[in-house]
Amino acid sequence: MTLTPGSSAPSIPNAEFAVLPESEQVVRLESLARQALAAWHIAAPRLELIKYRENAVFAVAASDATRAILRVHRPRYRTDLDILCELEWMRALGAAGIATPAAITARDGVMLVTVADAGVPEARQCDVLEWVDGRPPGTLEGGIRASDDSLRDLYRSVGATAARMHEFARTWTRPVPFSRPSWNVETLVGDNPTFGRFEELVVLTREQRRLLTVTRDLVRERLLELGPADALIHGDLVPDNILVDGDTQRLIDFDDFGWSWIGFEMATSLFPLQVSGGFDAGMAGYLEGYREVRGFPERDLEMFPEMLLARGLSYLGWPAGRPEIASALELAPLFAALMTEAATEYLAARR
């Protein structure tokens, strides 16, 4: 890791940054991103924001027409070792024939730099990835608008790719030391989940909060029966992170790559179809594709309703954990309504 020029600059408090309009936050993060790019061989870069969720992700266009992706990481979300292990995993996947963007090393050979800017709270980890062509078929919050046949075909491919990743992970020689997060009972539906506590959302009514808390406690009990979350998964196979370019499908954004259950990968991937419809077709396709490569654990399939609820409850907590992101707060009513309906159906089925 390298400290770039300007990394010692004092920064504003988190609370002050959090209340800025999102557009102003992005301007300040772009200023920091420009400082970070000084560590790479990129001539006269132009930056354009692609996404601002956990990280601020910018498209980088150089004067020689080459393109890349720069990530300004959320502070204290991942350690340096976490990120370097993520980048090594992506490199290994690429070498195994699973299409992912590779990291671009800086001038001094490192893949990660840390930069501070007076307008941004805390120094930020930054890395640069290869540009990947393609368009996502949908979004986390909007799902995928497509026919059942198209969804089945898409998710057959997603399931097969997930199976190839999981099979590769089983025999992969991990770097030492190795560190990645876990998506397990505690981090998903524990008292202090990774994404945030949904109980703190002001959009929830008292009855919704009671209903969701009861559901969370039942889901927690059930998932504890499942045993260790000890498979390495992508962790965020939502439509936003699947880029389709003709017949080619590439996976991006391995920020949540880590330890979990095989079934949780599918739950995350299919969750958006609860918004747009086509869930059954997507699940059928995913399982078909997966089983063409390797067996799908029956116990995970049995616990799939609980995994899907755990995924949804974690998403509901995300706006509480990221109050500075306007788009996160805008999603709170959608996720609250979706999870209220899902929890009601789940509890009714258990009676």
C-alpha cells in the first residue's frame, strides 16, 4: 500500500460530510479520486461517476482512449488485506477462465493506495480495475424486466458461473494471510448486522418493526441449524454486477466476496426478482445451470426461504447503516414494503 501526495491532508468530520447533498459528496470524492490516479500511468484522465453505494465507483477515460474503473472505498468497511485478497481472487478467477476485471497495478507495482483529501472524512483506499464492456440486465431495486424464458436463460448462465466459482474456490490455494468477510447468522440477522439495524429506520411503523423482529428471530434460529457458513461466494450476484455483452457474461464488484452458504449466493442473486417478477423462472434457471456443473446442497435448498429473508432484512438495514447515501434512504420504503409482505407470508406458512 502507498500513501500518495496529499494523504496527510486534514479531513472534515464524518457528520458534516454525511449531511452534504449527495452531489457535493461526489464532487469531493472525485477530487480525492484525482489525487489517487496520480499513482497510475493514466494520462489526462476524465472521471464519470458510475455508482455510489458502498464505494464511489468512477469510469476513467484517458487521453489515449483507454478506459478503466477507479474505486474509492468506503472507510473502515474493508481492511487493506481484505481488498488485496479480493483482487487476488479476481486474478485467480480470470486465470481459471471466469471472466472478471483484473486489477491494474500502480507505477510502483502496488494495487492499492490510500489517499486523504481535506473535503472528505478519513483517508480512503483506492484501486483501479480494467474496464469491462457490457450492460447489466437490471438492478437490485428494480429487478429485471424480461420474459420468463429470457429470465430462465439468463439465470441458467448465472447459476452455471456461480457453480464454477464455488467449485474453483473449493480447491483454490488461498494467499497467506487471507481475510474476507463472512455472511452468516450474526452478520446478517444478528444484533449488530454488517449493513445496519433495520429497527432504526424511521419509515417503519411500530407494527412493521414488531413483525420484522419476530421474523428475524425465527430466521436466526433456523439458520443456526444449518451449520458453518464456510463456502467462498461472490456475495453480491445482483443484476447490477452481471455485465452482458452479446453472448459474453462477465461478473464485477467482488466487494462482498467472502464466506457464506452456497444457497445464500442464489438468494442474493434472485432477490431482485421479487420486485420485478419472474422469480420462479429465475430460480429454475439458476438451479438448472448450477446442477450442470456441480450438485446444489439439499440442506441449503431446504433453508432457502430463511436465506432469502436474511438477505432481505440485511438490505432493509442498509439505509440505516449508510444514512449519508441519499439513494439508500430512497430505497427504504421499497424494501420495507417488500419485507413486510415476505415476513407476513413466512409467518403465515409456519402456523
